[in-house]
Amino acid sequence: MWIRSAGYPRDEPPEGEGGWGMKDMKEGQGMIGSHELSDFLVYVRRLGLAAKTYKNYEQTLTDFLRFTWEEYPDLKDITEITRETIRSYENHLLSAPGYRKKPLTKERRARYCMNIRVFFRFLEREERVYRNPASNIAIPRRRNPLIKDVLTVEEMDTLLKAAAGETFQGLRDRAILELLYSTGIRSEELCGIQMGDIDLTEKLLVVRKGKFGKERVVPFGESAKYWVSRYVERVRGLLGAGNNDRLFVSLRGKNLTVSMLWRIVKRAMRTAGIEKNVTAHTFRHSCATHMLKGRADIRYVQKQLGHESISSTERYLKIEIADLKEVHERCHPREREDW
């Protein structure tokens, strides 16, 4: 969320549009918490968290501190922030318009409250506050909905074939999408793959830029191996990668970005004529759903996706009526009796 001088929060602004950040904060005379937030962000950076996570902490906490500065001008120090101050901010979030003036979702409000709690926990551990005003902060219950817009196996096959071609771009795009679907890795993780992270012989990929900075090793299949090998052997060197160690590069040899990946997916989607809302994350959802439907143990899928909690993986357990009927007929004792 971004708060401008008018005091309106913005939820997910257009790319390139800024809001209140640390620079603005430092220019605000009397803004409490700026030094503490700077130290916290240094700590976050040391943890090796994703840039998106870092940015989220910076923007949401700057929003909170600016609100405190505007609504409680008599406060002189961050130690004077109380539970009532935080509760006032929570009430503000309930009525604050987000991006395009839409109300903030419960999930978004939960994220802001969680970030405040993490921030004050850090300050308490560093003995920067005498007591933690956010220790009992109520986190809005977040929904854990079933995943939508998962492609069928047939749709995925059509989409992958639509990306193929004998051009440099076609071979690169097919390799990218095949690896996305085969591994289920996140967009940022794919863009961060180094040449030394992938073993095409053993069909293993080291994911070094995982969520929360955690590293994991994931396997991939023969189809992904075939297309990535073709890309590396025939295309990558001709794209001017030079000294670039990234596996996937732009057509000018620069680092592949998440926005570039988004355009690759949308281009393949249009070519395939698929009308579902397909994003790069759709490949992750489809990978997990198809593996579970193929009777993969949920614990293995959890490890493949890099989920901290198995509850995150359970969202993919959408049971089809036909599957439920087959299991019922096979397992229910009354179905096994002769009548």
C-alpha cells in the first residue's frame, strides 16, 4: 500500500509508479521510526529475502509510520507507540481505499498487520522498545481458497506447443515454459537461475533464490531437459549472453525479468487461444495439481514447491466429482457388498 500526501493508500500501483518510501520518510521532519525502520530493512536484506518481500516491508511499514506521524503529532519516539495507536491504524485500513479505490482485501490487511508485528518483534529483540505494542495484534483471518484457473493437461500441452518455434525466441520461450511447468518454481526463482544451478544430466535444479532465502533442489523431466538443452546449445550463446551467468536471458543478452516472463506467458496464451486467466504462476498451480492428481504424495509436492507449511500445498487438493465417485465405489464398505 502506498500513501500519498493526500493520505490515500494505494494497493498494488502500476509498475513504475512510486509512493512514500524511505527517501520521502527521511525528508519528513519529525517522522518517528525512520532510523528503526532503516535498521530493520538492513536486517531484512541480510536475511537474503526476495526483493519483493523487502519492498513489501518497506512500503507497508512506511505507510504505518506515516499514519502515526500524521495522526499522532505529539509522539516523539517510537517507544511511545501503543496498542491503541496500532488499533487506530487497523481501523484506518478497514475504510482506506486501495488501488483504483477498491477496499483493501482481508488478505492485504492481514499482511500489513503481520509486518507490523514482525517489525516490533525485531525492535523488542534489539531492545529498542521497552514493551512490544504489537505482541497481541489481531491478524485478520486469511482465506485459504482452492486454486483457480488451473490448466488441464491437454490445455498445458497446447500452450507449450504454441510457444515453440525454430526462432531464437521460440526455442527460448519453450524452454522457459517447459521448465516452469516441470518444476513448479516461482517466477523470481526461474529468473534467478544461474548456469551452474542446473544439471541437465541428472535433471536436477538448485533453487538458490527461494522464498525466505531458502535453497532447495528440485527435479525436472525429460521434456524440460530436451528443450532447455536445445536452448543452451543453439540459442543462448547467440543472444549475446557473454559473461552473463543467468540461464535465461533476454533477446539482447540481458537478465530475464519477471515482467519479461509475464509477456512470454501472455504471448503463448494468445497463440494457443486459451481464454483462462493464465499467468506464470498458473504453471506452478498446474504442476502441483497435476502431480497430486497423479497420486503424488503431498509431502513430496510440498518439497517440490518449497512450501514452509503443508497447508499451503493442501490448497491444490481440489477433488473432482468423478474422482470422489471412483474412490467411494472402491473404498466404501457398502459398495463392496453383493446385493
